[in-house]
Amino acid sequence: LSEYLLDINKLPDIWKKFVIYLMNDKEYKLWLMELLDVDDFTFRFDWHKTKNEQDVSPHVDSELKIASHLIYFMPKSWECRNGGKTIFYSGKKVQKLNPEYYDFEESIEIDNIGNKSCLFKNSEHGWHGITPVKCNENIYRQIFNIVILKKDNKNLIVEKKNINLMNKIINRFVKLLKK
């Protein structure tokens, strides 16, 4: 997969600044540590573009992945009817390793329009996927995935932060973008 890896210095400046910010911001890391109940982790950053008539079948992520923080960058013309929603499943009714969407008792879809993100923790029962994309051939479902991965123990102590922590992080990022 090395052909898909990109050196941070080859990113456009705004993305380079954003990735460096995410990797170094202590409040964002502490927020993730407290929310996900983990001591330490490392990041991987993925950009996903999904074309018309594609979807992602129900799956569980690798046990090396602690969580995913999806940031939706949908085109302004994107509507809910275009699909591409993140979908979470529960109540698996079959023993197969590769179930279909109808092999679950329940599902919940997360809208992907507007200014949204979705953070979810990985588990052996964390089945998720993407609803089929139905749109013009020139439009894509676009997300930036901040992947939170397991790291060797460093036994960091998580300090309790106030409820406005995420707002502080968002405000810092908005200021960074305006520079």
C-alpha cells in the first residue's frame, strides 16, 4: 500500500497545518484519551472519496484501531438522498464473517451533510459501513478520517478537562484556517 502513502511535506499547506495541529494539540489528545478511555495512541490520517453507486459493506475494523474520527467534507450540493451515510449495525443474526446489511436486527445512519463529524470507538461488535452513494458522476462522498491507533504503553495520566474542551479545539482550528 506504500503507493498510497503521502509524505506530509507533499500535502497542500492547509492540510499540512491541519495534520500537524492534530498531531501536536494536547487538548485534542487529552479529549480523545478521556472519551475513548485509553492511555496512549498514535494517529493515521486517511482521505476517502466514494464514487456513485459504491458503498461499504458491514465490517469491523482491525483490533489495532481504537477509533475513527470522521470529518465530512461533502460538496455543497450534497443532499441526504445522495446516500453515503455512515451506518452502524447491531444485533448480528448470522455467524458469517462477512455479513450483509440485512443480517442485522438494527441499524442507525449518520447524516453526512453540513458541518459534521462522527467519532466512534472500535470493538469486536462495532459493525459499520456506508450506505450506497447515489449522485452525479462528478461528485464524491468525501471524508477525512483521523484514525486513532494503539501504541506502546507510556502510561500517560489523563487529566479531567471541562465540557468546553471540544469547543476550544474547534476555535483553535478555525483560527488556524484563517491564517
